[in-house]
Amino acid sequence: MGKSEDNEKKEKIKKYIKLLFEYLGAEYCFTSGAFVIQDNKGGLLKLLKNTHKTRLSKRIVPRNLLSHTSFFDKNIKKRDIKLYETRFKKKVNISCKRTKNKSTSKKINNKHSKQSKQLEGGARSNTSSNNNLEASIRFKIIKWYSFKHNNNKFIFIKPEDSATVTMKHLKYAVKRYVLKKPKISCRKHRREDCREENNCFFFKTSIPRNYKMIIKKGGESEEIVETYKRKGDEVFIAETISRYILHIIKNKRKGKIFKYGKNNNNIKLIYSDELEKEDPVVTKGARSKKKRVKKQ
């Protein structure tokens, strides 16, 4: 693969990540966290594989520093871990806008304040823990791997600001995993390994962590159903959403592609009719419902 072709594919991956955050909107945007994306049709995996990448488990990286591998079997050997790192030429900056849902924000902010006090001897947030603040996530690489659960295929993606084999990442890893001093995000984090420090926001709580319904252009709705065993606070992306984003990238659609419902309970796919014509497959991870919903 030529350098220009590789850069072109990496730009598509970068666009994919940006559109994932656009899907999250102001309410579910995070500055630290990870995604679990259902990919039964393999469209995302194909895109990720067809770019220059580094297989971390083949590098000189200690097994305990191969972080974010909780979806692999605990007894798996290092040589069998297919954990990859894709690096971008320039850092990517994505803004998290101020949320309008005051009720949800209040619950999260209260929990965030309690956790800050519990971790008083360790990590402290260097900014306010008010979830209404605007913030941004910056990353230079993504860690990713594929895994299976309940006969479904998934991709784990974690944006990070530095590569694993760097002094900056090593210092952070030692601080978090050895000294037990994790940093606290100014926005609600969405890490899959939050239970290690007992600081999950959403795991086994009533606080909303995702939209409930996907609304298509014709009014048909799909319920978002998690089809794997959740580890922590990671963001689940139903395959319908992933396929929609890949469709948008393929067809070079510009402008607004999502419309957010009242109280962030649902999200409308503005160009869903195009996706249905291109690939009329009902995927798992979103339960189809024929009833129509009122226009937002």
C-alpha cells in the first residue's frame, strides 16, 4: 500500500471517530473513554485493517502495560493478543459542547464530586467537575482490537493522546496502575476499566448512558440493545449506527447527519433511507419496531 493511499484510509478512520462523537452529542460526549462497536458485517474492521498499524503485543511491551484488553480471555497468552495501534499524522481535537439536560448532569456531577473526595489522597481533577462545561478530547492514536461475544462481532476503540511505547504513556500507566492515582476527567469518563478504581458513573446505575431508540427517516424505530457483557462505562455503538457512519463517509455526505430527540432519549438518522437502499439488512444490536414515532 502506498503512503498516499494509507493516509487516505486513515483520514476515513479519523472521520469515523469524529462522527462517533457527533453521534454522542453534547449529552454523551466524553474526554476520556472507549467505544465498543458492533461490527457483524465487518465494514469497520476492514477499514482498520487496511491501514498501516502496529501490533502492540509483538512489541517489547510488558503484559501488564497492554491496557484496555479486558474483552480478551483472562488466560490468553501475550502472543495471541491482537491489540493494534493506528497513529495519525496530526493530533485530532474534538469539542464537547455544553449539555442542556440539567437533570442528568446534576446526577453525574453529584457522583463526580463524591468520587473526587474518595480519591483525595490520589488523583484530583485539574478543572471543575461540572458536566455542563465545554471541554475537548485530543488524540494522536487509537488502540483497537476485535472480539466476539454471544456470536456477535465487536471492535474495541480507545482514542489516546500518546503512543504506548513512549515515556509519556509509560509515566501515566505507572501512575495509574502501579501508584493507583488515576486522573479525573472534567467530563464524565467512559472507560471500560472504571471498576478497577471503583469510580464508574453508569455501571449498574439508573443514569442514562446512551440513547434508547434510533429513529429512521420514515418514522420506523429501533431499540438500542447491548448484545455483549458490559465491563464498565464504555460507550456501546449499535451496528446500525456504525453502518450509517460508514455510509456517510463512503458517499462523502456533509453537514448535519443526526437529529437529537427530546431529553436525549432517541436519535434520528437523517439519511437512513439511503442506507436502507444500499444495504437493507436489519442488524442485531438494535431491535426493530414498526411503530411510528412523533416528529421531534
